[in-house]
Amino acid sequence: MKDRNDIPAPKVNDDLLAFPLVTPLWFWLVAGALGTIVGLAVLTVFLMALVGLQILGYTNTQQWAVLITNFVFWVGISHAGVMISAILRLTQAEWRRPVTRAAEVLTVFALGTALTFPLIHTGRVWRTLYWVFPYDFTRGIWPDPRSALVWDPSAIVTYLTSSSMFVYIALIPDLAVARDRSVGWKHRFYSILAMGFRGTTRQWKLQTIAGILLSALILPVFVSVHSIVSFDFAMALQPGWHSTVFAPYFVIGAVWSGVSAVATLMALLRWAFHLQDYITPDHFDAIGRLLLVVSNAWLYFFALDVFFGIMGREEAELAMWNLRMFTWPWNVEFIIFALTGYLIPVGLMLFRKIRRNITAMLWISLLVNVGMWLERWILIVPPLSFKQPFVFQWRNWYTPQWPEFILVLGSFALVSLGVLVFSKLFPIIPLFDIKEGQVLKDELKIGRVRVPAVIRE
Amino acid sequence: MAAVATQALLGLFRDADSVAAALDRLRAANFAGHNLKVLTDTPYPEGAFGEDHEGHRLYVFPFIGATCGFSVGLLLTIGTQLAYPMVTGGKPVLSVPPIVHILYEGTMLGAILFTVLGIVFESRLPDLSGAPHDPRISEGYLGVLVTRTDGRRDVAERELRAAGAVDIITK
């Protein structure tokens, strides 16, 4: 990390609390626009509940499509938080400081959004509760935990609760600063949330331990969540889904798309909140290098999935891969996925100059997520396109209709709105972490150069 | 007189060295270490101010939580299945993979929730003590809080000023 700025504590507070304590006009405009899109999506969901799922493009067998793709995509994005925050905290990587909270917040909102899709997908949302939670105590009938679909809520609720708690615990010291800087209702709001945090040496010690302990506890949950999401597919006997490699393949794919989303978010935050002193090209260089490693790990598992599918010489598997890779329109989508999901981003990120170019990294990270959305789309939809035995009325091509487009748009708006409103209420970059970096930094003189150093316990 | 005896004092300092000096002086003046607290807006390395080591039991909380979560997971999987033993597709009523998944998630959720409770409890939050506080601490000043002056307020104030306190706040 070469970009080291000397920033005194009051300036850190001024810079990072500017947006939570003062509301610019653009906030209302952007929040209003995003809110309108979310509102449209909510209306669409009401319509779906009212008239049924036939307004979607479903066919006889293709009923896991855009909604489930979106579910897997947003669960994937939610893995950014733990990947960046927990792993970087555990390894005490210095460049984590401005990145952790944005990543954790992205996790919470992406996961919350992901959770809505299986519910919407059921058509009658209110009935989902019967399947997931024990019900009907008088007759003693319970849901069947042998179904992989029941494992999902247990994993996602665990991850969502843990991530939200993680964000809150790390936020407490900054809430105390916001409390000391605010007046009126904001002062009362921050006072209640800060719970009287004073910054004693005991409280800081526990904060430091909390960061490491919670990271260590959430890390296995993060691995389990996307593994269990993959079981929704892999536990079925459906060609194209029934694969033992799915769990690690899903986890690493989630990290690839999630860390890319963090890069997108960091670039947008830097631009919107003028955080040039805090988010520097060095951070993008570090994220870029991390992404290079993750992308190749993802490619390895993707290749395994293809090889295992082809090498077995099973007719249904071969037909499915033929459909995914060589049949219109999947072939075009597969090429776009290969280009945007791996070839272009990785090819560009090999160059240091590009990794340090924030505009380039913004577009590259967006491109990765276009590719990764398509990856899930290609993974989920084609296997259901085969004609099933005993199905006589056959319309094999699923075509998304207007509700699907609105719901996809609405999901992006919901996550963006969530992160925006969070940034409006709370500092999106941890104040105390930045200040700690300032306290611990030093320079060593080695020969004729001065090298940045960090003092650690 | 009890209020006077326990009256708290907060000295504000600009740097860590002065805080360490203030703690040394206050201890030399027979103020007990557990009545001296350093307040900062950022974590400093442990022992930076020569403060007393304070123990905690945070590590116990995840184990208690994990045990509770494991028990709930057991109840949800084995308990509910035995309550209504329904054979589906020839599969055993008590199948190991689903039990493992839900037990695992329950255990982790319990451990994490109790860890969070432990952090709040061990941090002594919410703090309703009403001890003096100054917003300047959030702006980079460091505070030395003498929680019990035991009728020697003037001694504590003198030692804080001698160590370089820029301001003293009383409650």
C-alpha cells in the first residue's frame, strides 16, 4: 500500500459523516427513482399473487427461471461481505479498512433481496411459511427436513442474522461518534443505537476480538450457505444439475461475483461521496489481484463441471451441454457469458495499469456480474428445456415476459436503495478503522528508501 | 456525602504519552487502577497507556450459544420427524444428511447470536452510569476517566493537569 495519506481525526469525521449528517438534493432524486422501480416490482408481485404465475413465461417444465436465477445471483453477491471482511480481518490485511463495511452492508441487502425470490417464486407467498416452519401443532404435522428446499431457509436465515449482527457490532463505535456530532432527533437516534459506547480500552479490546471471533464464526456459515443453495439443484436427479462439484463451484462463483460487486460499489462510493483520500488506486489494485486468483479458481470448477458432464457419455448430459453451448439462443448467451464472465475481465486485470484505473475497474467489475448472472441463467434454465416423458402438450422454450424484467430491475434497485439509505444513516466507511490505520502507520528507512510500515500487536 | 465521594472526573489529553503519564501519576497518588479508564475514539494497541489488564469471558458465550442452537436443531429435525413419522419415497424417517445440515446451521446461529450478546454484555453496554463524557474524544482527544475520586477530587485534578490535561470535566 503506497497511497498513505495523513488524515487527522476531525477530518476523518468531517469526510465520512458528511453524508449521514447533511442531506444533498441528489439523495432524494436517486432514492425517489430507485423507490419508484422497487414500487413497480412490488406491484408486479401483488399482481402475480392475484392472478397467478401464468403472467410469467413459464412452460410445462420450465418453472425455475429468472426468479431462481436472481435468487442464486444475489446470494452470490452477498458472499462479498464475508470474503472481503472476514478473510481480510483474520489475515489483518491493511487494505481492508475502507472496504469492510461496504462489503458487509452489500451482503445484508443482497441476501435480503435474494430471500424474496424463492418466496415470490412460490406464487402464494403466505403459504411458504407452512413449508418452512413447524405448523399445525394440534395435528402434529411438521415440514419435511429431508427436502433440500427446507435446508435453504435455515442457511440463509443464519447468514442474514449473522451478517446483520456483524454490521451492527462493528458500527457501534461509529454510532458513538455520530451521536457526539449530531443534534435533535438524530442525536437521540444515534444515542439509542450506540448504547452509551464510550471507547474505553476494554470496549476497544472487545471490538477487536469481536471482529476476529465473528469473522471466524461467519466464515464457515458463508461456505455452507452457497453449498446449500447448490444442493437445491445438485440433490435433484436432473441432468445438468446432479453434480458433486456444484457446492465448491457455487461458492467460488459467488466469491468471484461478490468481490467484483464490492469493486463496483467502492468505485461508486468514491465518486458519489468524494472519498478519494480513503479509497485509492491501491485498493483497486489489491481487489484486482484478489479477483485474478478467485477467477481462476472459479474457472477450474467450471471446467470440472463441464468435464464431468461430458466424460460420463450419458446421453441426457451430452444433450444438455450441447444445448447450453451450441444451440440457439443459448450458444450466443454462452459466448457472452464466457467473454464477460472471464475472458475480458481477466485479460484486462492482468495489467497493473488497468487494475489501478478506477473507471476501468468499475466497468470490468460490472462486466463480471453480467457474465455471472448469465452463468446462473445458463446453468438453471437449459436443463429444464428437455421434453419430459408423459408430457404431451410441449412448448419447450421459456421466454421471460415483462414481469420478469421488472423483477430483475427491481432487485437491482432494491439493493442499491438499501445501500444508499444505509449510507445516508450511517458511515459507510468505518471511522475507527481508518483512524486506527492512522495511529498504527509508520515509515521505516531502509537504505535510501522510506518504506511504509504498520505496527501490529 | 456519597455523591462527593464517588464524584467522577474526566481529563482530556492530546496525545497517548500524556495519558500514560497521567495513569502513572494517578496510581502513584493511590487511585486504584480499576477506577481509571482511558477513553479514545480509536483502538490503541493493548497496554499503550500502561492501563490495567482486564479479563473477560467472551469466549464462553459462543459455546453456550452453540449448545443451545444444536439443541434447537435437534428438536427441529429428529423431534419433529419422530413426532409424525412419515415415510417418503422409501427414505428413512431419520436421514443423516438433512439432520447434519440443520444441526450445523442451528449450532452456528446459536454461537453467533450468543457471541453478539457476549460482546454487548462484556463491553458493559448499555452504559447507563452517567459518567462524564466529552464529544471532543470523538475528535481525536484522549480522555482519562477517574470513576471514583473518594473525596480526593482536587488531588486527581492536580495530577491530571500535571500530566498535561487540556481540560477537566466533572460530573
